[in-house]
Amino acid sequence: MAAATTALETVHALIEHQARLQPHAVYARATESERHIGYGELARSCLRVAAVLRGHGARPGDTVSVVMPNGLLTLRLLLGAMHGGFCVNPVNLLSQPEQMRHVLSHSDCRVVCVAPEWEARVREIVQALDRPVTVVVADPEADALPGEKDEDTALATAPPAPGSVALLMYTSGTTGLPKGVMLTQRNLAANAHAISAEHALQPSDRVLAVLPLYHINAFAVTMLAPLAHGGSLAMPPKFSAGRFWAQATHTQCSWINVVPTMISYLLEGPKPPLAQTVAIRFCRSASAALPPEHHRAFEQMFGIGIVETMGLTETAAPSFSNPMDPAARKLGSVGRASGCMAGVVDARLAAVPNGVTGELVIRGPNVMLGYYKNDEATRASFTPDGWLRTGDLGHRDEDGFFFVTGRIKELIIKGGENIAPREIDEALLQHPAVLEAAALGVPDRHYGQEVGVCIVLREGVACTEEELRAFSADVLGRYKAPGHYRFVTELPRGPSGKVQRLKLLPLFGA
């Protein structure tokens, strides 16, 4: 298979390959209806979508922004634009108005495709821009874009080059305005192949696509990876813990792709009958570290093995993965480098030995071109010899497995001692009343920083601060035990599911 896929270096080539190979096979289907898209129809619809975009004045290489929730038309729009050589910019629907304004302004988009419920906000934003932007209103579940014509399937243009930018996705940084990550056709195709190979996926495999398509994980793993192995996806309108298992069963999914937050919600929900889980080969957890307590509980409750992975927007999603063999996986590890090379460096950017904590760095065909219109940030994100700096703290063991302990910006330094927030989180998750925990450094005039923690309790379970203080002192020792506790109903998260710890600082008066 490797020889056959080496020439498939673009999203365009992946789609055309599957359309020739299995035109009548299903690529995507809805969970709430029998509507679906076959591979042959997908290739034809890509030509129609590109023709509509050209009709609105966009040219190959131009950016097309998409402000739409999940749906079969959203899929066709994103793939059709990339197939036609445009650069797609899926806008995070959870972003604040100012962030959305920044993205639509900074991206230089020529066309914005928007769901009806977002039309008013988007029109207000684009009318204030200093360039003309065409707004196309489209229902994500509609059969076609406004203006699509069947005869446009004859209007194919030259396919995009592997090095052309296919995706402009803005990061959800904890501070400052989002940065636009430029990913090429080659970046996206390389990771589609890598994901398919890593998980040994076959044409018979179908994934339940519950993550939003403005999320790099959903974009690369659930939308693009099936194009590499000829598999398919089943798409619900959104994630529902109550409907999750029934949706997976009804659409005959063989694997699921989720983030740790979803795992915690599924653990809190009712246990489904065995018939709803038995066909699922594995659960892929990504985007943020999965607490070992939740990992063990999920496997015990549902009988489905979890493959923990990790990646960044800057690496077109996954760069690390645990093996498919359950006996070879390591609990608490994001796995080994997948589809790329990875290492650990110190503050001087020198490689460190196995077992020593430092910053994780990545190099490979999945690594971004850079940040859009931000040369300074691009330079700062790479070492002089070309490795991408992830900003993640961690170490590699003697077997090549990587363990992530936190973000450099979020490291707690108490009295000169480094404390990884994840160590505090995992200790508190051992308490039966704690559903989620997020530790962070709180300014302290004696120690420089003291450990603070925000706690989400399990529904219907009571627990006092005094109980948690005693528990923490026992499992962490007095020095690492949090000095400050706050009980919250939820934790702030970015679109990838990562807890944005620095946003919790105001709760501690900082």
C-alpha cells in the first residue's frame, strides 16, 4: 500500500484516488437520517463547490472562511474548497466576538460561508473590513451550496501543488489573539496516511465524528484520514453523551475519536448495553492529556481499549500515538512519535537524555509552514536546526514513549521547585468526589508561586475544602499540596479540549 500512496500528496489526489477506486462506496453519512455521500459523488461535488467559489470572485490560493457547525454540506464545502486549490479557514464557533473579528480580518478571506444562525454576526464583522468579502449563507445539512449546478462538474481546473496552503486554522492561545497556522496540502495528506497506518485502518472502518470540524483533530482524523484508507465517517450534528452509543451502533462504527472531556461525560452517563459497544475496536483519545483514572474507568466500564495520542494544530493533529496492541501501550503516555520525529530539549535547545524533563520538539512532513503574516512568531517556534518547539514539558522513556507533564507557560515554580500541574490534577482525581481538577500557579509573596486548584465535583456528591486539603497532603505531601482551592461548575477549554489554566487565575484574585 505504501508504494501506491506515495504520489497521493494532496487532498485533491486522495479524493480522486478513492473516487476512481470505489466510486459507490460511502464516504460520509448522517447519524440522524439515511443521507450519505459516496466517493464518486464527493469528487463531483468538489468540482461544483469550487465553481461556486470562483463565481463569487475567489481564485485558487485565496482563503475561504467557514462559519458553520458540522453537517454533510460543511464536509463537502471544506473538501471541495481544498480540492479546488483554495485555502479553507474553519472558524471556531466558540470564539469570542473579538476573536472572530480578528480571524475574519487577519485571514484575508475573500468569501465567507456561514450558517443562517451566524449570518447577522458575520455580516456585521465583514462590513467593517477594508476589503470586499462575499457572504454565502448555507445550511450545513442542505443538499447543495446556493448556486451549485450539475454542469459545473465539467469545469475542472489544474490540481493544487503539494506545497500550496490548504488550511489556515487559528490557535486558541491562552493569552493574546489567535495565530493563524498555515498547513499545506502535503502536510494534510501526510498525516492522513500516518493516522491510517498507525491505527491499521481499512476501507471497512467507520469513525463516529463527534468533534467539530473547526477542531484540527476532527479536520485531520475524522474528515481526512478516511480518504487515505478508503474508510468512512458517521456525523452527528454535535456531541451528545446520551445519544453517543446509539449513534455509533446505528451507523455501524468500528472506532471512535474523542477528547478527554467527552470521556469524562461518557463516564458520568448510563452504561450502554453490550450490543452498543461490542463492535467498536478502539477509542482514540487526543488533543489533551487523559488522566489515568479516567483511562482505567472507561476501559472497565465500556470494555473498549483506549489508544492515547497527542498532537498540535501546528502538526496537523497527531504527532504521538500509543500502539494498537493493548499490551504495548503505556498508561499516562501520549505514545511514541507517529508520522514524524520527536525529541526533548533543554532551555538551551540541546537534546537531553531519556528520563530528563524538557520541551518536546517535533520534525516531519506534518509540521506547519508557519504562522500567517507573523514571521516573528514563526521564527520563535522553530529551533535553529528546524525542529518545531511545542511548548509542552515532558520526557521520553527508554522505550521511546513520551510523557507530557504540562505547558512551559503553565509550569508552577514554588520556592524554586518545579511542579507539573498534571501531577496535582492526577492526584486529586483519585478522590471519589472529584470529576475534574486543574492546578495552576498563583502569585505568592513568600514562594513566588503557590499551588492553586479548581475542582469540578461529581454530580450529586458533596465534598468540603477541608476534606480535599487532608487528602492532598496525604497523596502529594505538604509542599506540593494546593494552598488554594476553588470549586467550579466547569473548566475553560480551547477547541482542542485542553484546559486553559491561565484563564482560571482571576478566581484567585490574580
